[in-house]
Amino acid sequence: VVGPEVPTFKEEEHNAVHRSWGTKPDIVVDGKTPGKLHHHEIMGLLDMIDIERGTKVAKHRGYFLKGVGVLLN
């Protein structure tokens, strides 16, 4: 349940940051910065999924988890 004092906006730029932990790494992949990658791209970089084999079996949006991706599941 969100309290009445919490502002709600449709645009992300209006949201306030109240706390943050850690630092963002300076990794740039294919000209994209962290925080701008989709979850499947991050999991691919971490070698947690096999999209090509999953697509052959289940077609569009199919994937197989592997390694630490299986443990995460």
C-alpha cells in the first residue's frame, strides 16, 4: 500500500530519489550504458541464458536458463 504522501507521476524524470546504494559501474556495451539495458541483455552478458537454443525450440521469446540463471530461478 502506497501512502498518500508518495507522489505519483507518469514520467520517470519527476520521481525523486530518496536513497541509493552502491555505485553504478562504468561499463558500456554496444554504446549503451548500464540501466539502459533490457533484462534479457543483462542476463546474456552474464551468460545466464541461451536465447538462440530457446528460440529454436519455443520460437519467439523462448530461452533456456543456464549456469547461475538456473540457480537464480
